[in-house]
Amino acid sequence: MTTIDHTVQPHALPPETQDKVLVIIPCLNEVNYIERIVTFCFSETTHSDSLVVVADGGSCDGTLDILNQLQNVHRNLVVLNNPKKIQSSGVNLAVTTYGTDFEVFIRIDVHADYPAGYISSLIHEQKTTQAASVVVSMDTQGKTAKQKLIAATQNSALGNGGSGHRNSLSEGQWVEHGHHALMHTQTFLQVQGYDESFSHNEDAELDARITQQGGKIWLTASTGLTYYPRESFAGLFKQYKGYGSGRCKTLFKHKMKPKLRQLIPVFVFPAVALSIFSFLTPIVAIPALAWLLLVLFTGALISKPKTLSGSARYLIGVPAIVMHFAWSLGFCQQCLKQLFVNHKPSTKQVATNES
């Protein structure tokens, strides 16, 4: 198992000092990964009253057969049917069903690797800081050549815009958002959990509600995870289009102002769309062309030899182009939807006007 290298070592607590904890694994068709991640969770939760809940969204690839076998080995493994399928609804259902017996719960994602002592380290950090949520940094890695290229982009400022939880940390810090790891159960229930209307960016939207109600989010440097990105540009495009849409939806819902690193990519899609009219005058193609060249040049400039070998290290701007365009497209489409919904008269208003 690949683990992230941190300057500060995880606070692995002896088994007899560990608290009972609820571990939630959202899952859908993960036949190749589910046994590994469930086995890891039970190696981390040594308290006899801890519970591991797999919220399955209707797997049909043999995942449920493996889980049934694992239940014969682990008496504290629960398989929960998640009819809404999406991760946020799976976590919500698991917390509302089992969470009241646990002070905190841990969210585990199937497509990630975790270091030994991950869960006990999170519990230690929460006890020390009394944070409503403890989030972690992500070290993105790839296995195939294309996945390594995408990972290198996501680890760079060109791909993450300097986001705190996408970078290595020497010490923990208070943040507004990060990759969800541990959540104080009562806080989660008080803010009514994830908004299930969000297919993407539901974590940032939840963080906004937590901070608005006075909760604090701690980005720990004591542990983290290794994340494996999409293996194709098509999958990457779909993912980042969803991210853009979700970010826009969050901004509208909470009347938030976008940060500069979020605002700049918004103009990518309009610039590309404007270039369609270059047959009328070539000047309208300049913004899109300038963006393309800037991204490719910056990618080649900031590439690191240790990350990619050969000429591939100069190509990290290529996935960035896909990510920027998809994010901007999703953001702009959602923005139009939000404006339409906000200005659409309600049925009651129409009836009043007609009367």
C-alpha cells in the first residue's frame, strides 16, 4: 500500500486507549477494492464497539458477495443499502442510522490509500483541537502513464490553485475547507448533514454551513491520504465539470464571493466560446489562444523531473486545459440555471398577477 510521507508522524494510539468510532465507506461497484479497504478499517479500529458501515448504492459487480463473506469474519461490519446511490446520501443515511452512539465518525473513500495509524491520528487531532471537523491533505499519485500525468497536474499550482489540502504541510492549520476525514457527529447532525442535491462539491458546501454556525475545521499535518485520479481525459472532464457546477451552486446558496483562484478559470469557457466567431474577426480568438499558450508554457516551466520521466514532464499543461475548460463549462452552465431559477416567477406569483 502506498502511503503519503509526512514530516510529522501519525499519532497511533495503543489499542487499549482507542475510543469506539464509526467508520463509513460509501460504495458502488467496487469489487476490486472493497476487501482491501474494509480490511484496513478493521486493522485501524481495535475497540470492540467500533462499527464499520459500508453504504452501498446498489452494486451489481460482485461487491455485495465479498461484503457478505467479510461479515462472516467481522461481526461489526454492516452493509447498508443506499437507494439514492450518491456518496453524500450514503454518509447521511449511515450517520442518522448509527451515528448517535458515536461521538465522531470517519469517512473513508474506496479509491485511496491510507497510512497506518490514520484513524487513531484523526481522533487524537480532534481531541487536541476540539475541531468540528478534521480534514486531511491529499497526495495524488498515478499508476499508468496517463494517470501519472494527471496526478502531476493536480499536485501543481496549475491544477489546484494553491488549495491547502492539495499540498504537503509541515504543521496543521485552521481552514475553511479540506478533504473530509473525521466529523464530530453532533455537529454533522445539527447542520443536517450533506445537501443531497449536490452531486459534487457537497463537502465544501457542508463546510460552509459548519463555519457559518461557529464550527472550526482543522487541516491536520499528522496524517493524510494517497488519492488516485481519473485514468482518462473523458473521466477527468466529467469530474471537473461537476466540480465547477457544484462550486457555483455553493456560491449561490450561501451568497459567497468566489476566491481569485476560483474566479480566474470561470472565464475559460466564455473565451473559447468567443473564439467561434474568429471567422468574423481574428481578434476574438486572442483570449482563448493566450490561455492555451499560457497553460502549456506554465506547465512546462513548473514541471518537476522526479514526478514524470522524459518529455512527459513538459505536458502537465494538457490535463490542466481539460480541467480548466470543464470546470468553467460546469460553472457557467450552473450559473445560468441559478439565474433562471432565481428570476422565474413562482406559481403563486403568476396567479396573483393574473388576478
